[in-house]
Amino acid sequence: MKAKKKKRQDDFQKVKLKVGKKKPKADNATNTNFRTKGIHLTEQLKRDTSGPTTHRQLGINDLLSQLHHYNANVKHSALLGLRELLSLNPSLLEQHLSRLLSEVAAVFTDKDGNVRVAATRVLRFIAQSVPAERVAPFSPLLSAHLSCAMTHIETGIQEDAMKVLDVLLEHYPALLAARPAVLLTNFLELISHRQNSGGAKKAQDAKGRTWALSVNPSRAVTSQQWRLSVLLRLGRFLQAVVEERPVEEGDMSVPTDGVFGSSGEGQLTPLHLIWEELTYSKVGVKVYEHAGAKPTPHSTFRLRPEVDAGAAVGESLDSAEAVQSFAATLVPLLLEVWVEASTSDCPWNNTEGAHLLSPDAMSVMFQVLSILQLLRKLTPQQEHQDALDAWFRKEYLGDFKQHFMKNFPYGTRDTPKHKKKVNLKRSKQTAAVPALTVEPLALNITLCQVMVSLSQRQGLSRETDGDWLTPLRTFVRDTLSNEVKLSYRQLHMLLGTVWKMVFTQRSKTVTEDLLAAVYFYYQQRHLTLQTRSLLLSFYSKLYLQEQGHTHIARSKVLCRWLASLPVQLCQLGHRNPALSARLIQSIHAAASRGNKDLLNSLQTQACRLYDPQEGVVVLLPAESQQRMVQLLYFLPKMSQSLLANLSCCCTAGRISAGLAASLIHIVHLRSSLSGWSVGSQEAALQDVDYISFLFSTLTGFSSDKLASLQEAGDDIGLPPSPLSPLSLYPTPLEQFTHHWDVVEEISHCMETLGSKSQCFDILQNGICKYLIKLGVVPDSMAAGLLRAVSRLLDLSVLPIEPVLRFLSQCCLSLLALLITLQQEAPADTNHKREAIWGACVSALSSVPRLLRMVLQLLRVGDLSEEELPQLGQILSMLLQHTPIHNQLLANAALLQEIIQHLTRYSRGTTREQWLTDLLYCYSVTVAHGSSSHRGNLGLRDMY
């Protein structure tokens, strides 16, 4: 047998793998098992506890540093974190405002659109939280970054720069308007470019224009939409510049509350200066020498030194030359924009529908006209504005008539809406252009204002503008006469147009036609307060221009309007105090000029206006009440019924005591007894009516009120007693004080009438006829009568017996009331007690035999035990008063008898304190003074 061969092991032998068995490891397999240990750096991983952080644990320093990162996503997330951090911690704005504005503004020109949008949102949040005075130091920085973004070569950055501009115009318009020249140039470069300065190109342009509209096909929107967007922002910027300029009084182009120069007429307005605001704006502050005694009409003082004239033109628009230079560049571009828009809007020269515009074309034209109107307002001085209007007329009147007036008035074209597939990308692009809806009415009104500003005053050597002004005048008249609903701004623009037409056409027919249309609108109901005030201001100032303008003088429409004012004031009443004040102001202006139509109407409505219960004179605020009282001076006649109403107004307390004194003084000046007149002004009331007015006001109560007091009797007044012969009706302290001030003015007027003896005779006749029969007398009337009698008494005329008896009863009753008030409420009635005591003492010291009759009324036997101390206090007060010592000495016997009766009827076992004080005062005054006055028999007989 053959032997078996041994099997040899070959190289690279294949290993057979079996199912379910683990794969053997290779001979050269590497062991990858390892163990690690963490290294903790405590300082590096420590959280920043120095300030608040976002949800990603990032502080404001980290976020601001990330804005310099090269990655757009990092910068975008940093801006989002800044907004989150600032919204949760507003205090960080004050601490890091400088860094925030500088870092956020730096990314306005970032290449990534998302970063720019986020930066705009952060800027808006900052603008909503930080006031303008805090951002003012950083305004040059913001303007510089904004200019870089507006002039950037990338169209996307330019479009986002418009959004940044929107934020700044919304929140900080004054800061942008401080230095407008650079931004205005940027606006020009957004829609146009400079032409080459070659000779052939310059020869083609007849007017030497160096700017032409530019077209950029790479924009996301059409050229017309982009220009409209830029013009919209340019209009807002020019509006901000105009609003920050000082405006002369009476400028009708600015819609303010003081429009047509009516708000501050005849008043001194204090000047409040805020230095923080004036530091960053060129506002001239008028400074007057001699504390305003000799004011300088045009002061050149400024808070900051003036720059040289050459720099002023380049940096701002304060001069007419600078505005004219900018307008010479901008206006041709605006005309080109409108021509291009109108051509694309109506490509087939269809004359029938040429006046109908699409919404886009209407928006373009409205923005063009608005910018033209704002260019006129850039010069606040009136003479500069007139010069600018003349330049506009010379250079562009023909172009304006050709492009604007050819199809006036304009309307909206109805375009059918086709259903199209919505393209999200396209809709996002068109959203970059702000939506602007313009009504045809607003467009036509703006066009009227622009074109009428180019008209000139009609003269012998000047060409007439009737050919192109006639359609404008027709439109204005029809708009005002057809009850078209107008906003306040639209009405203001129409009234400004009417004003300009009236003073440029200088035709009575044109003036009456336009004023009749305005009056028709004025007569409409449901007009707002602002609108009604605007119309009143327009008519008021127009009436003030009557002198020197024959086409306005004696206008029938103005006379009709003036005659309706008092009626409107009666109907309006106190329902709208602000509008009533406007009406009164207009009435006052016309009344001071002596307009007969208004004065006759005012005379007819006077009793309703000055009704003491429902009249406007008692229902309106104090300032309007004063104006109403001043109107009394201009009334041609004052009837008895009007004087009765005026007397009740003075005594009822519905107007202040000072205003009541002014009313009495005005009535006094309009009477013939005052001896004062101006020019040919006649007396407005008869002497009898004037005296009756004074006496009625002196009593303080009407006859009906006095009659009702007598019927009520002791139920409403203090009951009569031996110590108080009359039943006194206690008037409230406020009413008593008011009446006391009125009595002083009445007494002053009666003292100046001439003969005091005649005045006193008239006064005592009135008392004898109307008052001596009264049983219930108001304490204010009793004190007022004593005060007036003491001031008017002339020793040549002695009071008659009935009047003297009535005055003595009033005096004794008031003295008893004085003791009662002193015991009950001494602190609350100080003024009333002083007035009563002063009236009684002055009457007792000046009226002959009044003190004797008062002492004769004191019957001690009829007094009760409670009234004896009151009588003792009255006598003690009289004895202590030095001015009536002579009168007391003249009646020493009667006084001694009264004191003896008091001593006898005092039943107390011990002498009371009041009796001790009385005897002491009597001994000091009468016993020691009788020896020195014993021989004066004339004094004794008089008193």
C-alpha cells in the first residue's frame, strides 16, 4: 500500500466561517478600547452674572460682539437675541444706547437680507422706547449709515434703506430734518443719475438739466413702482422738514388749530424754551430789549452762531436760493415721472377717457403734486415764498398747464379684476412698495392748491389767468356746494385755495361766488368742532381784511354770516364751550369794528344771550363770560328787559364778583351820566333805566324774590325780637361776599355821577318806596344799604324820617346778628362779621340821628334774660369804637338811661362779667369825655 501524503498548509489560507459562530479576530486587529477623564475649568465655564442674558445665556456684550461675525446666521441670531433681551430688560437701553445704535446701524448695509430686516426691527424697537432727545447725540451717525444704505450699489440694500427711513421718519422726524441737504441728494440718486457733461448732450437739453431718470432692470419691482416708493418717502421727509421750520403767524398752508391767524388774536402768549430741543434745531428765538417795552420787530439772535452764507446753502434749505436750486433739479424729474406714468397708463391717445386714471397713475400724480406743494413751504418767510412762487410761475407754468390742467378734473378708471394665479415670490416683491390709495377728490384738491399758488394779482399791466383758473374755480365751487364729504385737511386746502383766489382775482363777482359756496358748506349740520372752528377762523380773518380791499368790503355773504352769529350762539349755548368761544371771538371782532348787521342781530338776541338762568353769559367758562361782558360795550341800545337780566346776572352769583363789577362799570360808561364818550357813540340807555339798574343791583334781590321771602315769613329767616326789629334772612357766606363786592362797585359808580346829594335823594326815595314795608330783609341787602348810604350821604341833605327808621332797624338787627355769629361760628364767618360791623359803624358815624334812633329802639324792659347780655355786648362794642365817640357823647343821656335800666334788670346776686365790662367802657368813654364836649351844642343837636 502507498503511504498517505501529508497535507501542506498554504499561505493566505481562507478561513471558513460557520453560521452561528463568532467571527475570529484578525491577527493585526487594533484594540480601540480607551478610558477618558473630564477636565473642569471652573473660571471658563462660569456663567456671566454681571447682567441679564437671553435664553441662550448670552449677555448684551456677547450679542453685540457677534454682530461682527462673518457668518450671516450668527449676526441674524444676535439681532434676534438683542430684541429678546431688550424687550425683557428695558433698562439696558439707557446703559448701552451708544453701542446699540452704532452696532445696529452698521449692519444696515449687510449683504444678507435677513440681517438687514432684523436690524430694522431692532431699530424700530429702540425708537419706540427711547425719546428723541436721548437719540439726538447719535443722529449724525444714524444719518451717515442711512446715507450709505441709500446710495449702495446693491438694489436690495437700497430697498431696505427705505424701511429704515420709515422708522426714523415715524419716530425722529426732527433729527432727520435738521440737516436735509445730504438726504435730499440721496433721494435724487435713487431715481436718477447725473448726465455726462459733454457738449452734444448739453446742447440737446434746452434748460441745461444735469439729472435724468434712471432705469435698473435688476430691481425686484418695476421702475414706476420704485419711483413711487421713493417719492412717497421724499414727501414724508419734506413734510418733516416743513413741520420743523418756524411758521409765520397767519400762514394758511399749515393745518393747525391757529389757522388763519385766529387763535392768539389779542393775547400775549408766553414763550416756553426747551434748551434740549433747541440745541439740535436751528430755531431763531426773539429777544427784546428793555424787557419787551420796546420790542425789536425782527431780531437776529440765534442760540448757535450763524455759519457763512456759502455753507448755509449747501447744508440746509434756509435760503430761497437753496430751495430754488434744489427745485430746479427736482421739478424736471417729477415732470418726467408723471409723463412716463401717464403715457404707460393711456398708450392710445384716447381723448374721451384721458381724465380717467388708473390707481397707480393717480398715486404717482398725487405724490408729484404733494412734493411740489411742500417745496413752496420750505421757506418760512412770506417774502421768500412769494419770490419762489414767482420763479415757479416763470419757469414751469407752461409745463404745469400742459401736463396737469389738460384733463382736469381727474377721475378713477374702472379696471376689471382678472383672477390670476397667485405667485408668492411676486407678491412678496410687490409688498416692498407701500400701498397707497388716493381718492380723485384729494388729487384734484391738491392740484388746485398747486396751480392757484402760481397765480398772480390781477393788474393793468399783467396778463390774466382766467383761462386756466376758471376750471379750478368751478371745481372748488361745485365741491363746496354739492355737500361733498370733506376731511379736515381737504377743507383746509380748499379754503386756502379760495383765500388765494379772492386776493389774486380781486373781483367782487368771483369773491361773492366763492364765499357763497363756503357759506353753503358752513350751513351744513353735523360738522365737527374742528371743521366748524376752521370755517369760523376763515371768515373771521377774511372780514378783518375788509379794509383796503374793495372787492371784499360790504360783501353780502359776509354780512349774512355775521348776522347769523348771535343766533348760532343762542342755539349752541353751553353744549360746546370751545365752539361757543370761537363764535364769541368772531362776534367781538366784528362788533369792535361797528358792523351794523352784526350789532343789530346782537341787539335782537341780547336778552337771550344774557338771560340769568339759561343765557350763555352764565353757562360758559369764565374766559367766555368775560368776552360776553365786553360785548355789552358795543351794543347800540340797552333795553329795560336787558338791564333787568344784567342786574340778575350780577346778583345771582352765576358770574364772579370781579366780572360783575366789570359789567356794572361798562353799563356805567354807556350811560350819559358818566360823562364819558368816544367819537359819535351815543348813550345806550336812559338815565332813569340806569338808576333803576343800580338800585336793583344794590338790593341784590329781585322784587319776586323779596315777595316770596315776605310770604315765607319767619320760616326761612330769624324771627324778629325786641333786639332785632327786622326778620333777617341769612344769606350764605359766598353769596354775602359776592354781594358785598358788587355793592362797593355800585357805590363807586353812584359817587361819580356828579351831585352826591341828588344821588342820595334818589337812593332814599327808592328805599322809601320799595323797602321800608319789608318785614323780612336779607342780611346782605341790609348791610349793603348801610354801606351805600354812608358813602353817598351829603350833610346838606338829611335822611327823611321813614328812611332813618328803616336804616336804624337794619342797623340794630345786624348788630344782634353780629353777636349771634360771634357766639356760634366765630372762625367761619370772619369776613361776614367784619363786613357787617364795618357797614354799621360807618353808617352810625356818618348818618345824622341814626345812632339816637337805634338807642331809642332799645327798650330794656321788653328784653328777656338771654337778650340782656347781648345788648350789653352791643353797647360795649360801640363804646370801644373810637370813630363814634362823638355821637355817643351827643346821646350820653339816652345811653346813661339804658345802662341804668340794664343794671336794674340784672337780677343776679353777683354782677356778671358783661355788665362789669359795659360799666367800665361807659366810664372810660362817656364819663371822662363828657366834660370836654359839654359845650358843643351843635354836635349834640345833629346826632
